[in-house]
Amino acid sequence: MMAAFRTPKKLNRSFTVSFMLFALLALFGAFMALPLIYAVNNAFKPLDELFIFPPRFFVVNPTLENFYDLFALMGNSWVPLTRYIANTLLITLLGTAGHILLASAAAYPLAKYRFYGSTALFSIVVLSLMFSPHVTAIPNYMVMSWLGWINTHASIIIPSLAFPLGLFLMKQFMEQIPDALLEAAKIDGASEYRIYWSIVMPNVKPAWLTLMILQFPMLWGSDGGNFIYSENLKTLHYALGQITLGGIARAGVGAAVALILMIVPITLFVISQSSVMQTMATSGMKD
């Protein structure tokens, strides 16, 4: 209760220093936004502006022809565009939601209970962070082949559930939850499932929002790799990528494809970023 009546701390910093710090941060922010601004401008450039030398950063005569050509090409495909979109959404949503649930459910006992082998299990998780996905590509393919999941969406969704960084991150956040809070819930008669879902998960919201930001773009940009061969099961990233292989004549279409593929993850990040910062500042126990 006393924390609510504390006066906010004032920064011992002059206006000049604050202005210079703000200007420096604005400069770095603008520099980091340049690739995105350039991609947006390229998507609306006609072909003559795309190949002009020296290249122009901003579009002079904006046009929607690149998007019209893209939709025309996709309309002539023997697999409907909606099928590619549905496949991508299925892989992305199931993979992201499943990973968050699995990582949090596995991290809860590791963070709040001590049982035989818990330290060894967590050490294995930490060691797995050292391995690049390229190193585990062949074992991963062999396992999917033994299970009979090659050329199915499960070959992309199931491996994404075992993303070790998610388990590590969730465990670190759950360890910050006071044990007294969980013991009080048990005294009130709450079950382990109720404690996990109603107490633990809301308090680690920054963690699973961060996982969503990390996992969603990775699955959204998946093209099926060596696991999916059927055209009916391919993703939107694969379909749009095939269109851009048409050579110089499809450079404008390629710019439109790049914008479409990046706009969804960026939108998700912009929406979730405020929630992550807010929950990081307000989550946890207050004195």
C-alpha cells in the first residue's frame, strides 16, 4: 500500500542533456527504419524507377501495378491463393500457440518444483541452445520420416513446439513469481491447473508475448523446406517466392511480395510491443 503513495523520482538531468539524448535516440530510430521505408517505396515504384541509376530512395510516380500483376499471377495459379494463405495460417497459429502452451507447461514444474533429474533436464535445455538449426536438420528429417510426417504440416508444426529458447525464457520468468503467492492459492483450494492458468500465466505475460514475437515471424516465413512437397500443402511464402523467380520483368512484383511478407510480422510486433513494455513495467508483486 505504501508503494502507491511514493512520489515519483525526478531525473537529475538538464533540458539540454535530455534533448540531446532524445535527438540521438531519434537518429538511431530513423536509421533503423530506413530499410522498411525503402521496401515500402520499392513496392510502389514502376519498373523504370526500380532500375534507374543512381537509384532513388523515395518513389516519384507511385503505382499499384506491381500489386495488380501479383494478384493476376496468383489468379492464374492452379492452386488457389486462399489455399496458400490457409496453409500458412494453420502452420503459424498452431505452431505459435502450441509452443507457448508447451513451453510454459514444461517450465512451470522446472521453475517451482524440485524433483529428481530437474537440474539435468534444464541443463540439456540450456545446452540445446548452442546447436544451430542446420546441425539438427538431418536428425530432424530422420525423425519426421520415421513418424511418417513428411509432406504433412506436422513436419513443420511439431519441431517448432520444441524451440528450447521458449522453455528457457519461461522458466526464468516463472522463477520470479513469489512462492508465497502460489502457496496462498493452494491454501484457498486452487488446483495446480488453476494456479498455472490463472496465476502463473498472467504474471509471465511478457515472456509469452516475447515468444509470440519470436516464433510467429519464423513460422510465417517458412516455405516448407525439404519436408513439404505437395503443392496443395505449400505456404504463402513459397508461392510468392516462386513468382519472383521470373527474372527482371518481375522485379516490381518481387518488391510487392517483400512488402506483403514483412507487413504481417511487423504489424504483430507493433501491436505486441506496447503490451510487452507495459507488462514488464507493471507485472510482479508490489510492496
